[in-house]
Amino acid sequence: MNHTLLRIGTTYLPVSDIERSAEWYVAKLGAQLSYKDEDKAILNMANQSIFLVKSKEDQSSNFYDIHGEERFSLTFEVDGLEALEAIHKEFTMKQMRVGDIENRGHSGRNFVFYDLDGNKFDVWSELSPIFKERYLVTEKNSG
């Protein structure tokens, strides 16, 4: 038996309006709604469960670093720069709050986006090699 943490299964996000937020995540990000009541919604997205939890106004999952810069707590990965540019364009067309594509001095490129409550998320153009190896079908495997 493996006695290590294997994956992050669930992320909890504060939202002010469960109904409106659940609809936004489904429409804008393609999440699948699996449960909803007046206090929470459970979404399946990006290989994990996202719990939207009804919270007080003006709360988010963001935090401020030592330099006073607002930071995100989650980074989504896409497979390459072309995919990053396409999803950036899609989010912009959906009139989401989206930042510019950035070069942050490491491999790949990133951009940020926000949900209705100001929860800030990052998107990175580089898939983790382990994820690619375990979960994506490669040309070698499909032929």
C-alpha cells in the first residue's frame, strides 16, 4: 500500500451566490454540475471536484504576497502555447475578466482570469510531464 498523498481531489472556493456561480462555471469553464443546494455546489472540472461554498460577501481564495501583489491559489494547465492562446481568446470572447498572456521568466506562458466573486486563477501553457504520461493519449499509443 502506498502511504503518500496521491492527488488533490477537491478544491473549495468561496462564492456569494451558489446558483449564479454554478451557472457561470458551467457556462464559462465547461464544468459539470454534480450536486447543488443552497449552501454549496459540487462541480467536476479539470480532473477534480470543485466545491463552491456560500460565503460572506467580499471573500475570495486570493492572498497577498510579501510585496503586496494579489496572488492566485490555483493554476490550470493546458497543452502548449497554441492551446493557451486559444483558451485566452475563448475566455475573452465569453466576456470573462482575463489578464494578458505573460512571460514570467520560466518555461511556457501564463495568464490569469477571475470568476464572478473575484477568485483569481492562473492558466499555464505547460502540462506536467507526469500528467501527460499517465493521462493523455500520445501518437505512439493511438496507432
